[in-house]
Amino acid sequence: MFDVKKLILLGLVVSLVAFSGCTEDQASNESSMTMTEGILVVGTDPTFPPFEEKNTDGELVGFDIDLMKALGEKMGLEIQFVEQPFDGIIPALKAEKFDCIVSAVTITDDRAKEVAFTNSYFDAAQVIAVLVDDDSVQSVDNLAGKVVAAQLGTTGEYEAQHYAEELGFEIKSYEVMADAFIDMENGRVNAVVTDDGVAQRFLDTKPGVYKVVGEPMTSESYGLAANLGNQELIDALNAALAEVKEDGTYDEIYAKWFDN
């Protein structure tokens, strides 16, 4: 089992040894694992239940939130969350608004050119949700001529765009996932393309209102993201992920949010 605190301490020792041969200016130009010592600033978009959302008291809650707090404990770091709309979350990371991202970010080749990813921590798929009494959509092929909702900047939006070109349907993009489902209830869109875990949350919240149809459109995995070149942070996050999976913490968090 990895000892994350020892890993971080070792990194600090190595840095001190390296800095001993540098001038003060050279040392100040070296990047550290986190922007602020002892604190891991984490970007998230709390509009994607059950991974990240706000409860009635305005507090951040969700699977990703609990997981990140558990990782912080393993790493010996205080976690501070910064809210950021998903379509701008990678640019904000690159602008050093935060140290890393936890926001149900799917690992893709295109994104891996811009950010560094940890090992996968969650498997997901894109699915189609419709109103329970709508039998006109049974598969992705039936989306032709429809209005389809997706969240801005997500792989759901990307997949919808891909099929829209082939099948010919309109895409309506949303900042907030809940707004897409509300608009579907009100007849403004015919279907929603989103992650299976998110779709299930809305099905559970309003039984008898929505359903998922057809086969999954994708098979994908989520990862935590940090800036390219910050391998020290990626290594520490991977070690912490391994620990929470080994000691049962991950399973406890998963059961809290997904085992009904």
C-alpha cells in the first residue's frame, strides 16, 4: 500500500536537495505540487448530480466531493473547492485558478493534450433519457428531427454533436444539467444525452417521469486532472486513490451515492 504522506515528504526532501544548488531566483521559479503549501485547491462544477451539486444549505455534496475529501486526508492536505462552469474548467486549471479538477471529467485523447490525468476512478457511459410516456425514441437513430439537450463542454454534448451531423437533429446546450430535464418536462426538448449516473439520479428523484432508452452511446472513464508537468501531484493523487480503494473508503463513498 502506498503511503501518500511519505511520498509527499520525499518530494519535499528531493526539492530541498535540488534547490540547495540553485540561486534564490532559480528556486522561486520552480513549480510546487500545490499553489499554497498544505492546501489543495480543487475546481468543480456543482451542477452534475450525484457527482457534484449543492444541497439545500448551499453546501457542496456528491460522490466526487466526498472522494476528494478522502484523498485530501490521505495526502495530509486541506481541500478547498472552487466552483467553475464545466465548459471553462480546463482553461481555468491552465490559468492556475486551482491545482486540480474533480468534476466527472472523462479521460479523452483531446483533453490529455491539455491536462494530465490520474488513473481512472469511475466508469461511465453516455445514455439517452426521455419522458417515460414518449415511445418515439427507442434508440439514437430515433433522434432524427428531434431537439436534444446536453451539458456544455461534456462528452455528452460531443456525442450529441457527432450524431446530429449524421442523423440531423437540433442540439440545445445547457450550463446546468437540471435545466435540461426541466425543459424536457416542459416540451422544449425531446431527449437528454448525459452520463448514466446522472440520468439515474434524475430517474430516482422523479420516479415515473423519465426513462433511459437504447444502448449506451459510449464507454468512458473519469479521472482527476492537473496541469501538464505537475507529475508530482498526479503521482500523489494516484497513490491516494490506491489507498482509498484498498482500505474500503472508496466502496463506502460509492455505496452512499449509488447503492439505493
